[in-house]
Amino acid sequence: PVDRTEIAFGSAEVAPSQYGKVKNIADALNAVLRRNRRAQILIEGHTDAVGSAASNQVLSERRAESLKR
């Protein structure tokens, strides 16, 4: 299942109001890793269609990195 965490327009920072949701996702991912240490997990960040493809790619990567942290 996919869970989506809201991030403000143009931002890569997770809002404090979303920390509980991020913790739930992290707990689920940790459970997967406890069952299979070799599991690989892909975290993606998404944007809307506003802005150039290049700037949206950078923002997507920043969002994924923010959630990873």
C-alpha cells in the first residue's frame, strides 16, 4: 500500500502535523526490514506540473531525502 504525506507547495520539509504519519510509515518499514534485512525500499517524492521538469526533479529528490531523514 502507498501512503502519502502532505508537503507544502514548493517545499521539501515535512510539516510537524505530519510527523505521526511519517512515524507510522517508518515503523512499518522497520518491521519489513526486521523480517528481511535484505529488503530494498524505494522512497519517492512527487510534485505537481507547476515549474520546469528540471526544478520538479530536484524538488522530488529533496522531498524523498527529507522523508528518508
